[in-house]
Amino acid sequence: MKLSTTLIASAALAFAPLALAGDHGNMYAKSETIVDIAAGNPDFSTLVAALKAADLVDTLSGDGPFTVFAPTNDAFAKLPEGTVESLLKPGNKDKLTAILTYHVAAGSVPAAEVVKLNSATTVQGSDVTVTVNGSKVAVNDANVVATDIKGSNGIIHVIDSVLLPQ
């Protein structure tokens, strides 16, 4: 299955506002890690807070490579009220870590390769399902809204919902 030009154009247009909103400037800044890119973009502030609470900043700032399906603040806002606040508490660190590592796959997998997959194994250990329907790509029930945001240690694909392991 090939990545359609519509998907590429949609992804580029979808990411343009995110790139402009952040302070990191170049969305293909090779010297910035995945965490640097997320931290430089206000649309990922909840994700960055969660990474800090789970002590995953150093890990995702490491060599990698990683593929991160990164939920935006709006994605976290879709969770039931109080969920994010509860997960950020120190007593829920293991649960938060499991959720966050369920958003990460080993290796740097660009969109052109993601669309060829039916599933991907996450760092958490469980698989996510990849579905392609025309120009739309979903990971489990989350829509991919931007792709191929490249960092020095991997790649980010932006999703519109938080992935929850079974």
C-alpha cells in the first residue's frame, strides 16, 4: 500500500500550524530530540508534563531511534474529567509509564512505512493496530493528523486521541 499524495499534503497542512506555534522553528531540526520538539510546542504541553511525571524525558531524549505517536493537548482533553490530573500523581507513575510507552515504537518509522503496517509493537510491549482508509490513517482509534516530524533521535506522528493499552 502506498502513501497517497493526499495524505502527504494533508499531513503537511495539518502540521503547519503546530510548527508555527512552537519555538523550535524548523520542524525538521535534526539537532532537536523528540522531547525538545514536544517541549518547544505548546500543543504538546500535557504530553511533556506526563513525560516528566513518568521520568521518561531522559529516555526519550536518548539515542533512540523512536517513533512516537504523540497526542496533543486536545487529545488528552478528550479523556474523562480528572484522568490526566490523576495520572500525573506520583502514586500512578507505573500506570502513566505504561500509557506513555504504549505511544512509542522502537526505530524511526516514517509515514510511508507506517501505512504498510497492520500493527506495530510498542515499547510498552503491546501492539497497536494501524488502519488505512483512503487518505486517513489511524492508530487504534486515534487519527494521525500530522506525520514525519523528524528529530535527532526519531520521528513523531501526531494523533488526536490518547492510546490506552488493554
